[in-house]
Amino acid sequence: METENLIDVAYIAGLAKIELTAEEEARFTRDLNQVLGYVQQLNKWDVEGVEPMYHPLPVYDALRRDVPGESLPNAAAVQNAPQAQDGQFRVPKVVESAH
């Protein structure tokens, strides 16, 4: 499969609102297409009957089951907050717009 046109870096950069030089665009296109080419090689492997994993190694640090329990009272949750209003944490705005 030809890897030159697998990914449109300019389009993705536009979505992310990142300005790239022509040199950066060419380099990222080459690098990302190499990654996609490698991933396509993985499709050659027969994985029939292989159970999906959440992690490639066994997880030993799970100390307890994740079960719902009693919630912290709202007043206790916000008592040490630098700013609180109407029982909620008050934080500075960090996003100007969604566009």
C-alpha cells in the first residue's frame, strides 16, 4: 500500500489550530505515515481466539474493588477550596470559545 497519502497533516493541523511550516508538514506527514504503515503490518497477525487486554502486563496495584460508596458531603468537599460559590468550586475560565 502506498503510504504517501494516508494522512492529511494540513487538515489535522487546521482542526487543532496549529500552524505548520511546509517543512514541518512534510516531516509530520512522513512520520505519521510510517506509524500507520507499521500499524497496517499488525493486521497480518492472526489474533483469532486471543482475549483482549486492557494492559500488556498484569496489574498488581489494584488495592480494592471499585464499588460505589457514600459520597463526601458537599460542604466538606468545598471547605478548603480557594474559592467556592453556591456549594461549587469556583475556578478561572480557561477556554475562550469552542470554535
